[in-house]
Amino acid sequence: MFGSSFAQDNRFKIPPLSQTAFLLDFDGTLVDIAPTPESVVVPPDLLETLTHLRNACGDALAIISGRPIEQIDQFLGDVPFAVAGEHGVAIRHRPGGPVERAVLPTMPQRWLVQASDLLATLPGTRLEHKQGGFVLHYRAAPEKAEVLRQTAERWVRESDGAFMLQPAKMAWEIRPTGVDKGYAVSVLMETAPFAGRKPVFVGDDVTDEDGMAAVHRMGGDFFRIPADFPTPAVFRAWLASLVAGRG
């Protein structure tokens, strides 16, 4: 059903797979959002679909996520050819290859101490530490969003532009300015097997907009969930329709 409807909708026309590079977000795009990052479920057929997609596009398949690369590996193994983690802070260009890390400003450690002390007083919130920054999660306590935002904004103002506050799904993330998913797209598209192909970026969150802007500048295509695909399941069905019969 999905395959025929997608084929008739000009919004989803992309170049032949042999000329396309896929740059895909993970949470909320390939998999459904879960109550905690650890509890996401990878559908049984997703790895098979991604394997066929990678084969069809000559390895030009990358996952670009806010998660560390190690977490993407836990869920997807070596199915994607390239992985960019932490919104572009860490990039691995090929399976088993070295991880290239962006040069980052030094984050004041007192921010982490203050964040930990604050969240200890706010039940339902959670602190996630990343290389070069951290995330304040409030999915289980949405009423705490504003107090967390105000506190995070004070920290960011102290950095004189070195750090920025990024809204995410039920979270606020403090991260270095200028290193984002658009940066990751630009770096990956400079080298094989991505170079010379038309990029297609798919994401669901405000953190994906930098990646979308980057592929737009390159003349590529981008799609959003839920604007274009209402759910990750529908997006997965579209990917499966692209490689139908290639197994």
C-alpha cells in the first residue's frame, strides 16, 4: 500500500539510488521515540531494509544522530557505512575506521556540577553528559521545561558565543556553537562514497534542521517527520519500497 502511494506522490521523487546519498537521523526517524534513550526498539525488518539500501546506493548511507557513535553501533551494528554522533562532534567515515572529533571549546566543569545538583531536586529530570556538552531531559517532568531553559540560558550567556542552547525532544542541550548536523553533512559529502551524489536528509527534530539546510544548499532533498512522513513506521515503509525486490 505504502509503496504505490509513495510512487504516485511527486514529493518523494528522488534520483536513482545509484546517484543518491542517504543521511538519516535515528531517534524519531528510523525508530520511534521511547521513554528513555535506552528503551528504543529497532524493528526486526529495519536492519534488512538498511542493508539493502546501503547496497543499492553504493555504501552512501550515513546515520547522523545526537547520540554517541557507540550507541548507534549497539542498535545498528555496522549496517550504516558512516556514522556521525553527538550532532557532528564525532564522525566515523567507514565501518571500523577511526573516529574524527571536532576541536571543541572547553566546557566549564562547574556547569555539570550545578546541573547535577539542580536535577537532583527535580524528580523526573535526567542529566546526559556528552563530549563537549550535556543534555537536560524532562520527558518525565514536562512542567520543569521552563526552569531548565532559564538556567541553561544563563550558562550559555556566560560562554560569549562558544556554546549554544539547542531545544530537542523534551530536552535542552548545551553544545558547542558551529558543530552541528549540517557540519556533519558537509564533512561526509566531501569524500567517497558520498561525494558527487545528491544528498537526501531525513529527520524529525529541530536539531535536524541544520542538516536539512546543508543538503538544501547542496541541491539535495530533505524530508521531515511528521510533515512528510507522519510516523517513523511510514518512513521505514518508504525506505522498504525503495529497495523492494533487491533482496
